[in-house]
Amino acid sequence: MTEAKDFPSLTGPELDGLVESLHHWSLSHGLVMYPPGFKSYAADIAPVTLYPTPFPRKAFEKALSVQQNFNRLYVSLASQFKSWLIEIIEELSKYDKDFTGMLYETYKKAVEGNNGKIPQPLSLGLFRSDYMLHKGADNSLDIKQIEFNTVSVSFGGLSNKVSSLHQFLNSSGHYDSEYSYPYYDENDIPVSQSLEGLSLGLKDANYYYNNEQDSTKTVILFIVQNGERNCFDQRHVEYELFTKYGIKSYRLSLEEVSSKTSINGGKLYIKKTMDEVSVVYFRSGYSPQDYESDPEQTWKARLHLESSKAIKCPSILTQLSGTKKIQQVLTQREVVEKFLSDVPKEKIDELFSTFVDIYPLDDSELGDVAKRLAQEQPERYVLKPQREGGGNNIYKENIPGFLEKLDKADWAAYILMELIEPPTYRNSIVRQNEVIRKDIISELGIFGTVLFDEDTGEIKENRNADWLLRSKLSSSNEGGVAAGFGCVDSIYLY
Ligand code: ADP
Ligand code: MG
Ligand code: MG
């Protein structure tokens, strides 16, 4: 196997010049984010790495190649096998009435209100499967899945910008102290097409909503959080939809939905303009906090949207298929084989090889094993509740104490996952006018888009939508970019 080249070792004026160029490029191209607690329109550059981070080519290609089968797997769960999914969700709802339970209730009400049928069987998934590298028995690095996200996947709009930034800094000679030649071979720094990919997924949904015709008469409704710091990531998708396809978008918070939209003959409209909405794209609604300001109003809004004929991205069932509990159950080979009965065995092997051990903490035999492992070897595990958005997990030695405080009857709401141990790299993170040169670890996300029928499981479009690399200091357990520990990175393939 070839070795990764070391990072450029710039210091003094060369380093200053590089950092200045990085800022100017980022500001010029909208690689930006609002600072915490922002009160004005002024934005900062998004936290990024100075250099692309090494990633083995073979592992990268595998992550890309397995994505469309992951898309199919989650389609199966939300369509042909939805009764299996619902059974698990009903069980989880007992532990988590206020969130999982409310989502499930909302789904049921939407179906009941439509004579027992899903108001819009077409469903759009914009997914992201996240991985870290892990050293196998033969010492080679392979991808292992952290989680599969089915709602509000972010950074598709910024990822392609970071890779373009690194590509530019390299090609223009900024990584070399002489400014004379590119430090890396340009072909080794891929530029992610994630912005194009996610936008195309939304365009697909608009097309199928309009009976397989491109139309600029219908619009896309982004459901967004109040005070979203990462709104530029979303705006890039909005602008791509408009410039490339002529499709207009609106942005509303859950709190605004009732007063600013209406349903007529099942169709969803923006009240002010009477524009018809083809797709409701959720960039909010994935965590309990998104409903907290006014639970009655916000849950009513979710039901209102779910009850309409607009295509949801995602539908409630598709959102729920992405819970950590489902991920745990999918580590059973026979379950995956059942859901992917028409996928060749080698492809299922490939998909399966990305899994680490995940255990339930319930009354099953496996649950007993997990309870013992959690007590005896907690340093090898992470404990996860059914939550999204970062900052919810319990790590290593904190696990036994956490479980002890929890009512034993609630343990089954958690899963116990083997810790993945990625290699560290001494890259530099640029954030808030600081260049932090420390060991980092990285998480690769592969985007996928899939448009399918929740009644029949028929797949209309299934696409790979390229990738994202996020990195964080190796000393921190979690790497939320917005939360302040992490940054957006790109890849140097070796
Ligand atoms: P969320 O849905 O909140 O993003 P994740 O499962 O992605 O939840 O966990 C959050 C973060 O915790 C990940 O980005 C990763 O940094 C870390 N993490 C999660 N699972 C593992 C694991 N098995 N091994 C190592 N780190 C993990
Ligand atoms: Mg997640
Ligand atoms: Mg995550």
C-alpha cells in the first residue's frame, strides 16, 4: 500500500499567506457560517482544516460503492417492511413518548385522516451514511459505520466548497513555500459533488410530483430552525435549485407553518403567493428542541405537513427508520438479507463489513451480554439514546454510572456500540481567527438520494450524492461542527 504524504510544513509568512488566502477564498465563495449567538447578518468562515486529510483510496471507493444499497435497505424499511419498522417504533415510543411517540402518533393521525392511506405515497430520502476508518486484523484501514442519517443531513452545500478550496490552495501553489508547484497531485484531491447531488434529489421529487414533468410552477418548502447558524449550507441548495432548474424555494419554521401555508384539496400552498408546494424539505424537526417553543403549534404543523400531498423529505416513517435502535437490529445478517432479497450476496457482504458490534440493552440474551460488557469493559463502548444532532451519547467510563442512575426499565431505550478507533492526523483547524495544529480524527459521510413509493417500495431514482469529511480534535468525543468542536474537511486520496 502507498504511504500518505506528510502535511506541508509551512511557517511564518508562508503560513500567514495561506491562512489569508483560505479566508478570502471562503468568504468569496460562501464557505461561511454564523457565529454562536449571532445578532447581525455578519458571518464568519466555516471552521475548516488548512489541508485535506489523508484517506485511503480503497476505503473511500468502498464507501461510495455501498451507498445505493444502503439507500435500498432504508427504502425497504419504510415501504414493504413498514410493519416490522412500526413494531419497533411502537416499542420505542413506550420509553420516549414525548418525541418518538409523538412522531409516531403524528404519522398515525395523518394516515387515519386520509382513510387509512398515506396522503402522499411518494417519498424522498436525502440520506447520509457516516463512517470512520478502523484498523482491521491485517492492519489495513477500512470504513466502519457510525450511523445512518435519514433526516436533515447537513453540509452537502459546504462540502463541495471545502474540497474546491483545498483544490485551489494546492493548485495555486499555496501549499508549497516556493509557490512554484502543487504540493499534492491534483487528481488526489477530489471535489465533492454533494451540492449538485442533494439538489438533484430534490429536483427528482419535484419532477415526480408533477407526473414526471419538470415544472417551475411548484416550489420547495424548507422547514428550518429559528436562528440557524448553518443556513448558508441550506441556501446553497436553494440557489442551486433556482439557477440550475428554475425551482423556487421558501423557508419557514415549524412555528410559522400554520399561519403561512394552507391545504386545499390535499395540496399544500404558500398562502401569500398561492404557490403549490411539491416537496417539504425538513432541516428542522429532528430533535425534541425543535418542538419546544410551542409544542401544540409545532406538532400541529408537523401533522399539517404530513397530511398534505406534498412529497416529504423525509416522511415520518423514513425519519424513524434512521433511529439508532434500527441500526442495531440491522447488524443481524438475516434481517438485512430479508430486506435486500434481490441484492447479490457479495454486495450484502460489502454492506455488512461496514458494521461494528451493536447491542440492545433489553431482556434478550444479547441484551444480557451487553449489560455485562457495559459494566466490565465500558472503555470499549459508546452508549446511544434514540436522538439526533450530536451531544447525546455517553462514552466509555461514564457508561456504568449513567446506567446506574437510570431506571432499569428504561435501559432498552439505549443501544451499546463498539467504539471505532480511527487514525489521527496532525492537520490544522482554522476557526475564529485561530490556527490549531493538533491531532484530529475524521468522519466520512456519503450522501445518497432516493425517490420511492412507500406503498409499493418501487424506486423511481436511487443516486449517489458524493461525500463530506468532518474532522475534530482527537481529544473530544463528539465533533459537531456547529456545536463548536469540529470542522469541515476534505480528502487527500492515497
Ligand atoms: P448523532 O445522530 O447525534 O450525530 P452519532 O451516532 O453520529 O449521533 O454520534 C455522534 C458522534 O459520536 C459521532 O460523530 C462520532 O464522533 C462519535 N461516535 C459515535 N459512535 C461512535 C463509535 N462507535 N465510535 C467512535 N465514535 C463514535
Ligand atoms: Mg445522526
Ligand atoms: Mg452523527
